[in-house]
Amino acid sequence: MSCAEPAPDEPARGSDVDSGLVLTLPDGALPDSGMRLTIEELAVLPRGAVRAWELGPDGTKFAEPVRLEAEYGDFELPPGVDSSTLRLSVYVDERWVALADSENDVDKKVVRATTTHFSIYGLVPDPKQVDGRGMLWEANGVSVTADAEHFARLSASPTAISLFLSGEQAGTAALSLSGLPTQGTHHLYVDSLEDHRLVTPADAGQVSLSIDGARSHYLWLQPSPGTVHIGGTFDQCASVGSWSGNVCRLSADIVGGVSIEAPDVVLDCDGHRISQEFADRGMGVGVLVTETRQLGFPSDITVQNCVVGGTDQWFWEGVAVFSGTRIHVLDSVFEDNAYQLKLISGSEAEIVGNSFLRTLATSVLVSEDATNGVIANNAMTPGMPCRTSRLWTTRSTASSASDFLEPPTSRLLETLSR
């Protein structure tokens, strides 16, 4: 199976050209030979696209596939967009869905695909992650600027944005973000659910923050708070299950994210699912383990027997752990999430007996000096043909990825679908 299969050759009946999009119809494709077709480029783009068009009449269906050709060599791409990852996608239920036969001709700067119906179509880049020391980071149209040098890792996709920023020196650090969503209201969180601000269309996609420059920070954006709190001041375990000692055992599925906010807590899903709302799929964090003002950084926390994500219910990050000590993720299933599990700093993590299914980006990411952990006996499968389902360690104090692992996982850093 190849990574990209060209559309079949079709006799051209004619074409419409409007601001970089060409439509070619084969003989017999039109349901009505007198139908008037329209192509309108959108001035306000749905989040995630670099260019988009509305093809009409909306909902028109063709007897034969028609070919779309979108050009990207005649306009400036947003900062940090890798043109080679652009794909033609259709806008469905407020989300971009890539066309299965989308093919990028990098030499001619044209993306081609076929469709059988009219709707809104756009050029959409793959998720991108950039990191390094400096004062400016750019990815897929999102820019972050700091007033002093830091190490940072910026992730930006059509549905989610997250940022890790290293601590460097005492005092206040200034941070500016631009290219944020301008459609609807979003919540920008800094380190925990306690510290956040709303990002609204009035912000025009730009936010300035003052943060503690001496410590590391983790920022992420999500469209709604939608989180069940387990442990701590705002404990809601009783609304989704019951406590037995230090174990919160679920009695029902949860729609929306979960935040574990106290040490020495076990979240036992008992086979129940934690999934994202349909309208927000691809965004947010399924299970967040991070600090609180009252209790500080997390420690001695276990997540077990959970199903996180799912088709049309996936999160940007299935589980995210920021600077946790002795965090255990056991015997759980992660489905369709972009980053199934992220460990950002911390030590002595245990990731054992989990299944990472249909991974869209990375199954397990261990980064920012996470040390002395165990990752063993996990199963990983990719979510697309010719994509990699992988375990990825970056900038760790371990001398190599395998220093963090226990056999047999150390022999399987990457699995490739063929």
C-alpha cells in the first residue's frame, strides 16, 4: 500500500478557476448539464486551514468523482507551516477531515484530490511541533515570543495548541502569543486549571502573559472548561463514581476531560470511557495530572483500567503529566488521540500494560528531563497507513531513550505500519 495514490485519469469536461482552486469534471459527472457551479474563496478561514473555498451549490453530488487542484505557490503561508504537509480537506461538523486521496505535488506547489460532492474545502497542514532555545517559536501560524532566551516546545495543529517553556532565571518573564483562534471563546491555561484566561474574538488571536521566569511552565488551549475534578478542593468523584479509601472508581463514562488534583489518588475507570465532546473532538486533554496552588506538583497518582478517546471522541492529549513524581498509568486503552500520553518533566513514572490504538501522532512522549521511569509491555498501533506509532524521548537527562525503558519495550522504539 502506498502512502499516496493518485486519482484516476479522467477526461476533462471543463474547469472553473477562482483564486487558486481548479475544478475539473469528467463526462457525465453533473446531475444536470445546465447546473451553474460556483467557487468562492473564504475571507474568514475555519480554524486550521491556510486557504479555503466554498463550492456550490452546496451538497451537489456527482455521478463520477471530480478533481480539485489547489495551488499554494501564489500566496504567503503562515509562519511555521510546512508546505509539504498540506492536504486538501473537507469541513465536516466544524472540523477538517483530510480527503483520502489528497496528493501534494511539492515541485508544482499544487495539492490534488477528488470528491463526489460539494461543500467547503481547504488546504490544511499536518500538526507540527517545534522546539529549541531562543526567543521566537513558530508552528502552523502560531507564534510565541519571549523577552529572554528559553527552551520551548510548541505544538500546533488544526485543533489544538500547547507550549512548554523552561525556567531560566528569577524575575518576571514576558510572553506573547499570536495566531490563536479568532472564532468563538477558548480557555488558555497556564500550568493548571486554576490559572487561565479567556481568549475571545476581541483578542484578535493575540495574548500577552507575565509569568515566573524561574520555573518551567506548560500552557494549553481548549474550547471549554468541561473538566471533572478528582481530589483536592473541587472534588467531583461522587458525581461520576465513588470513593473507596484513596480510590475513585467510576460507575459511568465521562464526556469531557478529567483533572486529578491531589496526591496519593487512584483513578480506577473500571473499564469506563473518558471521551471528548463531539463538537470539541481533537482538542483538550483527557486526563490532566498537574500542579495546584494548594498542593503543588502531583505525586503518587495512578490512572488505571481506563479507555481514553475514541472515534470522533479523541483528545489532543490522552493523558498529560506535568512535573509529576511516581505517576502510574496502568492497563488502560488509548484510542485515536493525537498524543496518547505525554510526560513533561518529573521522575519515576510507570507506564505498563497499556494499549495505544490508532495513534495520530505519538503514542508516548517523554520529554523535558523526565527521569528514572519504567515503560514496559505496552502495545502501539498507528492511526493511518504510512504513519509511525512511536515512543519518543526528547531532551531527557537519560543518555538514551532505552535508559528510560525496561525490556522488551526498549527494543521497540518505533513500529511502522506496512
